[in-house]
Amino acid sequence: MVEGLGIFSSKNGFIKRTEPDQTRTTLATEIGPTIAWGRFSRSATSGTPHSVVLELGPGSGRLTRHLIGRCRELICADYSRMVCKWLPQYLGKKRHFKVHHISKPYFPMIPNESIDVVVANGVFEHIELEDLSFYLEDFYRILKPSGVVSFNYENIMTSAGLQWLRTFRGEPGDGCIFRFYHPDTLRWLSENIGFAVLHVTVDESRFAHIELQKPPSCS
């Protein structure tokens, strides 16, 4: 259990901690349903203050600022050079974090089996399946045994997901900035890479969420 990051459960579209904590309540209010269905529950935000956490796609830092300080080291990776330049300024004098710019779906700067927890919120809704598969493979490489991955994605199998597609697909030939997945697709892909699926969370929301764990022994 990752005490340093807290334990969350979802309810009514928001995350709430299993015991009172004003900081986590603020986090739930700010991020709302997006994190609720990327709920970062017991396994995903569990670690100790000694954990090393990788956040893919920190963006504006709305999740980052709540992770930093609750782990030994926070590593952020983003495609945007602007984000990579801005995030250290935003985090200011906070210590024990690194920011890396990436241009491909893997992390050559991160050693094998050096990460305890990987989180991504609002990222894979913009990632093609083939790139998602490369990410999962590299998550598996960089995670320590028993390490955990937690992320949310657009679920095409709900009415809300289908409506979101119809709203943002544009005109014929335009293309859509959002990518949609069937929960069984991610389960199948993850298990074939070697992950155990801890939780798949779906609801009427357009978001679904998956939590994966690398086996305790990978020899």
C-alpha cells in the first residue's frame, strides 16, 4: 500500500479518501469525473514515501502537484516541450522531481525495474492503440516487480462515449482528436504483455479505468 499517496475510492463521479483528508477532497473537486474514472484507487496510488512514481502527460500539473511530496521521487514525461519547460517553474522549489521530454512512446532515459507506480490521467484518450501498446510494454520494462500502472481512457461501449465520438469526430475526413477503446481490448493487450489486471472500472461515464500490476517475480 502506497501510504504516501493515499487510498482513494470513487463515488458519484468524484474521488474521496477512505478517511478524512482536506487535500484529497480538494483534488477530487478540482479534477472531478476525469480522475474518478481514472480513480487511482488503492493499488494505483498506493506506495510509500519511498516510492518512485512516473506520471505520463502531466500537462497543467493538476495531478502532479498532489503527487509530488508524497513519494520519494516523481518523474514526469510529456510530448510537449512547453509543458516540460513550464512545469519546473510551476512546481517551483519543490524537490525530488524530474521532467523529461519524450517524442516516442517509450522512456529510454528510465532504467529497467526502477519505477514503483505509473499514472496517466486524460492521456490515452489521445493515443493510438499501437502507441498505447508500446507504452504498456515499456511500463512493464521500467516497473519493479509488483509495480502498478493506473490510467483512464475513453470507453466506446457506453452511450456517453458514443455521444462524445459523434460530437468531436467533425465532418467526414476531418478525423477526431479522441481515441476510443473497448475495455476488453485493453485487458487482452495488457495480459498478453504480462500484466495482471487488478481492476477495470466502467460506468455510464465516457471514461473507463484500468489498474495493472507487474508480477512479483518476473524471472
